[in-house]
Amino acid sequence: MNELLWFVSRATGTASIVLLTAVLVLGALTAGRRSRALSQTVVVGLHRSLALGTSAFLLAHIGTAVLETYVSIDWISAFVPFTAGYRPLWVGLGTLAFDIVLAVVATSLLRHRLSRRAWKAVHLMAFALWPLALVHGYAMGTSNEPLLRLVPVACAVVGGLALTWRALARHADQERRQAILTQEWS
Amino acid sequence: MNLVELLDQSGLTGRGGAAFSTATKVRAAHEHRAALVVNACDGEIGAVKDAYVVEHHLAALVRGATLVGGRRVRYAAHRGSATEARLRAAGLDVLSAPARYVSSEETSLISLAQGGLARPMTKRQPFVMGGADSEGRRIRPTVVLNAETLWRVAQVVEHGPHWFRAQGLPKEPGPRLVGVGGAVSRPGVIATSAGIPLRDIVAAAEGDLDRSGPVIVGGLGGVLLSRAEAAAAPWSTEGLRPFGGRPGPGVVHVLDPDACPVVELARWFDHAAGESAGQCGPCMFGLPAIAADWRELAAGASPAPARQRLLRRTASVTGRGACRFPDGVAGLATSALRVLSDHLADHASGHCAAGQTSRSSHDRVLAH
Amino acid sequence: MTASSPTDRAAVRVDRVACTGHGVCASLLPGSIRLDEWGYPVVLTPAEGGVDDGDQARAAAVRLCPAMALYAGRPS
């Protein structure tokens, strides 16, 4: 049983990293050129659905990690970073990432009740959450299963490309807004 | 009789452009304990009457403002203007607005008053009851009234509603100020009222509508009238409605008969294109497009398609911004197309009637 | 907010400052919203050929706009 839990924990953890990266890429695609070929509706819809899916896998990952008794990770350390008995630093990074996920998901579900500023500030923390998750995933991968470590590396490359594209993408609306904002308005 | 009842009886409406019932606005302001921003910006192109009120009737203005806003009153004027200096010298709480066209718009002043930028805000509900901007920042209940309107409030309280109604028309009572400028010998503020012929108002500024060029009524947010139309029109809502115009902000600009009105309007539309607050897509892309379409018409190139494109774009930007700036420019462009259609035909065939200017000298002006 | 009567349809309104032209609304409300030449929504009135897309579609559009630029309200 314990071995099963450990296995499921690593599998769902790996899946979470892949899904999280997909969510990040989709989020990046909402910026930049409004390409008709790539429907914004599909991108936004997938971004939301996959985010919820990621959360489900993440909960399974954390739940099984806590429940299995092979390593010492209790419920507290699932929420409070760096308090686990087992590899507190690397597990802690994952916990920190999970805390940010909670904040992002909560503010997104309550989006229409919050000010746009508040929502945006928390949502931007996703840029911190993603690398934390990747480092956590890489560090937790054991040396006799090199494939597991390959996943966060591949995700880092793909996500990095998407973020680079987002940073470089020209968008007429954004450019015009920023150009006019440099004028005297106060 | 309380203030709101007095104002209701007098029939005073806003003198800033929207002509909304002042009684209704003041009632709402009191109900929500709203702060007041006095708009003394003269934001419309050619506007001078707010400055006039501040210069000649400041005490009455302050009385009117205090009746509406109590201790929560700020006086808005453009940065660096003589009006701003006068207000400061009088020890009043001044809201210094950047000298941008849309910065004197109602919601721009409200935003600025609360520490934001002087740019219009989306109005989901009137800001007299408070609200929020598009970022979610809370906006306290605030109302904006034009300087002349508040001066009239003090006058109604002092002289009574009957005195007020003795001038003007039953539906548009009371004295009004109009700023007349352009090709007139004595530009400035004319004291008048609704129903007075526009030709008399222009004559009071020593202009002559029998010998002038076309007339822009209401500034950049107004309409163009031909000389003949202006010479026959009364200064009133009914009188200006056939031309798509309104008394509005009280600005009349008479064009020079010897100058090309197409070139003059090109300057206005170019100016408009550069004055977008850059917040709403249809405005920040549509106004430069309209200005470009007008230049194309002025250059005589493909008049029918350019005309169609211009008409389509003016219809498109109308009602699709946070404020009425694009609507105003669209209205001016549509009216200019109508009034100047013969003149534009001349341009299309290579010459310009006004002053027999050759097309080549036009192109130089337009190209600058 | 009072409930809308059948003859007084609730519509979507656009916060033009927040709108950055993603176009999600136009694909979710094909009967009542089309995009202009720059990608910004035009809300069609019945007179302009606008067709009611239904409450569910409207609610989805309000929820899914990435800029949160859509809100419910009667057209002015």
C-alpha cells in the first residue's frame, strides 16, 4: 500500500508539473498577437480547465505524499513551507508553490468580487510558482530514475520559450496604450 | 423653498455641454453627500466662458459651489492657465488638470481628484453615488458641475426662479454665456440666452455671418454649419437640432471665408487623433483613422470610397468609448462631410474654391 | 437591479477601458457581438441585426473575458 502511495505521489507530481507548464503556456498565449487561427476563446477556456485539472492532480500528489509513511511529511508541512521531516528544503519549495497555487485559484474563482489590481497581483505570482515547482520536481527526482528529472527540464525549456515569446510579442493594443501613457496625464 | 426646489422651478440645466437638469444633479449630490468638483477648465476648443466666470463672478461662483458641495469643493482648471492662477490667488482648493482635451471631462476630473490620472473612466453608474474605476479602485461619491452652472445656481438663489425664467425659452430658460471666436473682430464672451439668433450673437463679437466661412458650433465635439445655415439658425436646442448640433458648451468658431475649410478641419481632426486618452480601442485607433480618411478626401484621392470609409468609421466609433470624445469627433466629421461635400468635390477635381488656392499649396499645408 | 421584462432584454455591456480586444465575447456571442476592423467588440442592437444569444451564453462571456471587460446591464 505504502509503495503504491509513493508511486502515485511521484506520478501525480510529475503530471502536475506538465499540466502546470501547459497552463503557463496557455496563459502566455493570451498576450501578444490576436491570431484568428488560434482562437482566444479556446486558449482561455483550456487555460482555466487545465488549471483546475492541475489542482486536482496536485491535491492527489500532496495527499498521497502525506498519507504514505515511508517519508515524514505531515499535513502541516503540506501548507507551511520548510517544516517537513523529509528533505525540508526541496519539499518546502513544493509547499511554497502549492501555497501560491491556492492563492491564484482562490482569487481566480472570486475574480468578479475582487478588484482587478488585487487579482492581477496574485496572478502574477504564477511566474514565481512555476520555477519553484520545477526546481522542487527536479530535486525530488531520484538519481536512479533519470526520466523523472527530464520532465521538469523539458517543461522549463517549453515554458521558457513561451515566456520569451510573450515578452517579445508585439500587440497593437498594448503598444498604443503604453505609447499614450507616456504623455502628460496628471 | 429649498435649493433643489428653487433650481427645479428655475429650469436651470448644465452649462458645460450635457445640459442635464441641475436640480436633479444637486438632489443626488446632497443625497449621497457627494464631493463637488467645479469644472472651470474651458476644455472645449475655443471655450473661454469658464475663465470669464472665474474672472468676473468668482464670489457668486463660490457661493453656488458651497451650496452644492459644502466644504467638499475643489476648483478644477488647466495647469498653467490664468484661471488656475486666479483660483489659487483666491485661496481656493485647486485641482490642476493637465492641458489635455479629455482631461476636463467629468470622469477624468473625478479620477484626478482621487489621485488617479486625468483620463475618463467607464461609468457603470453615475459617480454621484460612488463607484470604481476599471482597475477596481474605489471612487468616492463625486459630482462635477460647470463653473457657469454654479454661478447660475447662486443667481437663482439670489434673484429667484422667475428672474431666471424671464430670459431664454420655456424649455431652455435663463441667461447663457457663449464664447465666440475665429474670424470675428472682437472675440470673447457674449452674454445671451436661448432663442437669440446665432447671427446676433456673432454680430455682438463683431463678426458677420453674411460674409464669413462656415461655422463650428460646439467645438471638437460639435458640428459644422454652412454660413447660410448659421445665419438663419437660432441659438437653441431646437434650432440647432436639424444640423445635429446643440448649444452644448457654448462655443462658436467662425471660419475665415478666404481660408480652405477642408484644411482647417484636417487640423482639427489631426489634433483629435493626438488627444485620445489611449484607453479604448475604437478611440485610439479610430480617431487617427478618421483623420487619415479626411486627409485622403482633402487630397482628392478616391473620394467615393474614402467617403464611405469615413462614414463607416464615424458610425463605428460612436458610443464605443468610455467617454463621448469619439462621438463628438464623429459628429463633427459627419457634419463636415455634409456641409463641405461640394468643396470636397472641388478638391477631387484638383482645385479649391476658397480663395482660389491652388491644390499644390494645399498639399504642402496638409503634408506638414 | 430589477429583473428584466421580456420586452426589455438585459444585454452585455463593455467596459471599454478594460477591453483589450481578445475577442472571446464575439465567439461566445456570435449573434450579438461582432469585432470591428481593429478587433474590438461591437454590441449589435436588434435594429442592427443583433440576435439574443441566451442568458447562459451571456453569463459565460462575462465570466470568460480575460480582461473582465464584459458586464450585464441594459443598453443605455
